[in-house]
Amino acid sequence: MKKKIKKFILIDAHALIHRAYHALPPLTTKSGELINAVFGFASILIKVINEFRPDYIAAAFDLPEPTFRHKEYKEYKATRPEAPPDLYIQIPRVREILRAFKIPIYEKIGYEADDIIGTISKKLINKDIEVLILTGDMDTLQLVNDNIRVYTPKRGLSDPIIYDEKKVEERFEGLKPSQLNDFKGLKGDPSDNIPGVKGIGEKTAISLLNRYQTIEKLYEAIEKGKIIGISNSVMEKLKAGKGSAFFSKKLVTLYHDVPIKFFLKENDFGKFNKDKL
């Protein structure tokens, strides 16, 4: 008899809160408390629970302290606008909802929620568990594989996109999830102020990686004089931006060994107090 595959939902809490906040108008309770991000977060969470019937759920949060990326690159996310205070004041309410659901919260100073999600995903390898990452951004797409998918709602919180390996390859014109850190290493990521290689855009980065697979193999071909099919101007940009390419790839690659205590059983879902919730 075939063993039942269990399901684990991993929530990128801050990313989902941001998506909900910007997707909904400023809804308030009768007492005047702003709860648009809380309402949107809860709506998505309940929808996903009803649709996927998970066996386990966990949530990962960012913390305000600098991460190892900020320490290595002080300009990391420096151009990102400060989130409005109306968003931050709703985070404690989201935490209350998670506690009412008895969903464990994971966070670690020096690391981002994405790194924690990468770490937990690594711990679930070979456990006959399907992982669904619930998020509002695309950074976790590099984790997608046979057992990991990414669920991201569109701007209006409806018609979500579920990224499996095929969907990632469609979105990035043939690139595999494991190549997305190489992709950002070349193209950069303005939202996080990742420099990439100056002058290399999305189409050029995709074309290069479809041919050479990784940044390492691309620069190996350049050094050996075996690179073909690119213009002199692109070649000069690649040579000038070599250090930035490798550094950018390092910054965007999720860390999979965050020192957290994780026991699968503690993430069992379903034994919550409905009245409290």
C-alpha cells in the first residue's frame, strides 16, 4: 500500500502581511482599529487551509535587527521605502491569529524569514512531505523542486499562482529554480538593492544561463576563451562586473542552516481552540 504523502504549509509571514496590506483598502473595526493586513492575511491562510488540508503548518518572521546580509553589504535593501506605521501596528494581531491557530512561529536574529523557510525545507527532505510555501514575493522560488511549491496571491489576493518546477521554467524562459540565484547574480534585484552586473538585463541573463547554466560555468568559459554568441559590449560588462556577479549571487542565495530548534511533531496542525480563534 502506497504511503500517504503529508502536507506542510510554510508561511512567509512578513511578505504575506505586506501583500495583504497593499491589496486591501484601510478596513477598520467598529472601535477604529486598522485591520486590512490582518484581514487579508487571515483570509489567505484560511483559504489555503481549506484547499490543501495540511498536516503541518509553521510561520517564519523577519526581525528588525540587521541580518548577515546587511553586515556583508550595508546597502542591502537600503533603497526600499520604509513600511508605513499602519502596517507595523497590525503585526501583533497577526501573531495573535497564529497563536490561536496553534501555529508555531520561527524567527532568528541575523536571518530572514526566507532563510528559515529554506532551513525547514531542508530538514523535511526524505520525509514523504509535500511543502507549500505561502508568500507574497518570489525570493523562495529558488527552493522549488519535486516536493516544494510556492503559493503566491496576486495583487488583489485572488487568483493565486502556484509555482512548481514547470511554472518556474515558464516564467523564466527555461531557467530551473536552482538557477534563480545565478539569474539575480547577473541581473541584480532592485527591490533588495542587489547590484548584479551593470548593464545586464533579464533577457541577456536568461540567455547566458540557458547556455552556461551557472555564473561559475559562465566565467570559466570566459576565462578559457570558449564563450560564443555574445557581443563585445556584453563581454566587457561581464568582465567588469565579475566580482559583483559572484557577490550578488551569494547575497540572494537562501541560507539553509539557520540554527533553530525544529521538531516535526510540534508543527502538527488542527488542535486549535475554535472559540478563541
